[in-house]
Amino acid sequence: MKMSASEICKVLKEGELEKRSDNLLQFWKRKTCVLTADSLSIYADTQKKTKGKELKLQTIKKVDCVERTGKFVYFTIVTTDDKEIDFRCSGEDGCWNAIITMALIDFQNRKAIQDFKTRQDPESSAPTQQERRMGRAP
């Protein structure tokens, strides 16, 4: 998929999310996150010096299990290999789950258009049915 560098680097949302750890105790840990048109980067510190994980949008299947409690909004990102990553953010923080979902839909739409154009290119160089009947090359 072809995107300009400015489109890929454009920050859609930046701020704090809490991620549930994968270990047995499953503590919530604060992470600084940056969502772009291409990925969700998760940093261990607020200065963004140590990148913990980068989730490319092409590896995200869906945003699921949205639940709102008094203080937090909980949601799960499901990856294409069916791994579930749990997040929560404060209710006043501006709907991370909705913004991630919209970025994912936008990414999937751009990919579908690119795939469609790729399939159309070989067909446009193929001879038309009339040219084939007449024995002419394009």
C-alpha cells in the first residue's frame, strides 16, 4: 500500500493507555501510546525512549469487548493471530477505542482499494474480447 511519509507519520492520537500485563497477576501498567495511520506504538515511558511494542494495523483484526465503567473504558485489540491485548483508559480521555477502530477501518479501506487496483492493472493490458476475436494484439 502506497502512502506518503507524511500520511504514515501523521499522529492521529497520542497519550496514556493502561495495558494489562500478560503475566499471571495481570497488573495494569501505564503506557504512552501513539496512533498513526499505519500503527499503534506502545512505549514504556512518557519520553518515548523505550518502545515496548508496535502493533501494525495490518496485524490487527478488530477492536472488541468495549465496556464502560464509572472511571474507565475497557477494550481488547484482537490480532490476526488471535492474540488478545487488553487496554483501559479513563472515560474523559477521548475514546481511544473508537479512534483505533476508525484508523483500522481506514487502513482496511485503503488496502482494499490498493488490492482492487492491483487486480485491475493486468486486466487493462489484456486484449479485449473484440480484439481476441479479430486476432489482433492490443
